[in-house]
Amino acid sequence: MNFQLTEEHLAVKEAAKEFTQTELLPGVIERDTHAIFPKEQVKKMGELGFLGMMVDPKYHGGGMDTLSYVIAMEELSKVDASASVAMSVNNSLVCWGLEKYGTEEQKEKYLKPLAAGEVLGAFCLSEPEAGSDATSQRTEAVLNGDHYLLNGTKNWITNGSSASIYLVIAQTHPELGHKGISVFIVEKNWEGFVVGKKEDKLGIRGSDTHSLMFSDVKVPLENRIGEEGFGFTFAMETLNGGRIGIAAQALGIAAGAYELALAYSKERKAFGKPISQHQAIQFKLADMATQIEAARLLVYKAAWTKDQGEDYSQASAIAKLYASQVAMDVTVEAIQIHGGYGYVKEYHVERLMRDAKITQIYEGTSEIQKIVISRGILR
Ligand code: CAA
């Protein structure tokens, strides 16, 4: 077993770190306060290749492995989880499925601009009454000659208003339950497609989370991915990879908060010495470092398992479950080390704590990860 990162992996880490410090850090507090999507920053991420990292270069991607992707996700998430979730959705939830299951025509038309970062994608599974219970889709696509008519509402859609291309999960045969669900590529400017209200959130406030409404939207037959009835499997497989990205995001949030707390503890003096010299603080730092190291190993293991071509559903759920808990624990402790300063925006750690919470909710709650893990154990 080799725990050494390659030259390429280290170069990705360095590039992501530099981008984070120069482009994401300035303005991150303001974007969080006023819930501003990091539009210019995400555009630059596209130019630098962060939005299609794992896609084959022949479709304008970076041709990198999943480990490179999680390394970049960790670095960006140390500072701006709103930017990193846009990146995660585009890479894992949109490009991955299009590359794996799309037709050549679909890849030419949609994957290329998505992987090049010229446009952003969104993944539309959740509905007002279908969150964890993803089989309960109400959105319906009815075949009508050479197209489908799409009707319904999606909720909690990341990149909701910034995306141009949407992968939409919908029922085509409701009587067949999850085997009657299909998946379609939908363009934003099509008639009948309305971007609804933006959510005013606790964390990842810069991320644009919207509801979407479809009213008799004409979706050409050639925009269905795979056969009719393939949509649920498509969504589950996509989420297996998505969860690795969110686990990496959680890891980054934890690592970012830890680095800030460590630096602060060396500067801040109390009772005549830096607080890092007090055992009360040292024990906290030791616990945080241990949790982060364990989370990183699980995230890397999940990425590695995917790169080996093995079943990674279990590894990704374990990584997400653990890393998201670590993100919560570590960010709370980072605030505690900062004392009163940790409770104000200027010191960043309160934002990281708010951002951490979503990693236990989206792309499957912690309870959903436990279902996936326990089913894997008992299979
Ligand atoms: N990988 C591959 N296939 C899977 C799977 C997985 N992890 N989990 C289930 N499946 C397959 C099953 O094998 C089964 O297939 P067959 O019928 O062919 O045998 C089919 O899916 C149905 O499985 P279940 O009977 O187990 O379905 P269920 O109703 O019990 O639900 C669940 C299983 C794990 C709870 C699933 O519904 C689930 O993962 N829910 C959470 C959904 C979710 O993560 N939503 C997040 C929204 S996306 C988001 O947040 C994106 C964003 O914007 C950031």
C-alpha cells in the first residue's frame, strides 16, 4: 500500500490551493452574507479545468482520476464550499452520467461544453415530496410522438439558476414504480421551463439553490439518457460518485477550520502564553487532526476504489457519513478555540460550521448513508 501522492496529485493540490487563496478567499464573507453566487470565480474554475476534471480529453475534460478530483475539492472547500458544490455537481452528478451513459450526439452537444466549463449543469432528482424517498417521483414525462411533454416541480436544485443544462429525473410509467423512472437532458431556455424561488439558506449561501417548474416542456426523444425505466438506476449510480465529492467537501471544510484554529491558537495569548501551550487546547487540536486524517483516508479510499473499477457504493457512503460528521465536530471545536472571535464572521469559522451542516443532508442524509452501508453489509 502506497500512501504517497504522485507528482501529478501534488500539482493539482498546489494549483487548487493557489486558486483558492487568490480567487475564492477575497470576497467569500461578502458572498456568504449577501447570498451571492461566485459567478466569476466559477467561470475561472471552468477555464482552469476544475469543472470536468475526470472527463476524457476527447470530450474536453481533464482526463484525471478521482483522487485528483477529491484533492481539488478538499482545497477549494477549505475556503468556499459554495463554489466547491457547483464544481462537485458539475463533475460528479452531470458530466459523469453523460459520459458513461450518453449517446455520442449527447456527448458532442452537451458533455463537451460542460466539461470545458463553458456552461454549468444541474442534477434534478429532489421534489417537494421526494427527498430521501427518491422513488416517489411526481414529475412526469409523457411520450407524444417524437418528444416527451415534461410536467412537474423539482426542489433544492444546486446551480438552479446558473446552470444551462439540466439532467431531469421523471416518471414515464408511474405504474411501474422506480422501474418506470427515466432521465432527460433539458435546456434552460426551453418554453415552459421556469426557474423558481431561490432558497435563503443557513450555509453554502453563495450556492444558488432553486426550485424548478416544468409545464408542458417539449423534450426531444433523443434527449432521453438510456432506455425508458433507466432513470432510477442512473440516479443511484450517479449519487454513488456524487457522495465521494461531498465527502471531499466535508473533509475540506473540516481541514479549513482546523488550519484556522491551529494558526489562531499559536497567536492568541492567555494566562501569559499562546493558548496552543495549554493542554485544554492541545487536546482539541489532537482530536481534530486525528478525525481529519481518518476522514481523508476514507475519502481517498473511496476515490481509489472508484478508480479501480470496483463497486464503490459502500466506500462512498462510508466516506460521506464519516467526513460529514467530522466536518460538524471539527468546525464546532474550531469556533470554541477561537472563543468569542469564532462567533463573528470575520474569522471564517462560523461560516465553515454553517457550511458543514449541509454535508450531512444533501446527496443523501447521514441516515440514508447508513441504509446504504447496512444493506451492503447484510447483502
Ligand atoms: N447504487 C446503485 N443502485 C442502487 C443503489 C445504489 N447506491 N441504491 C439502490 N439502488 C437500486 C437497487 O439495486 C434497486 O434496483 P433494482 O430494482 O433493479 O433491483 C433500485 O435501485 C431500488 O432500490 P431500493 O428498493 O433499495 O430503493 P429504496 O426506495 O429502498 O431507496 C435509497 C433506496 C438508498 C433510500 C435511495 O432512495 C436513496 O439513495 N435516497 C436518497 C436520495 C438522495 O441522495 N437524494 C439527494 C438528492 S440529489 C442532491 O442533493 C444533489 C444536489 O443538488 C447537491
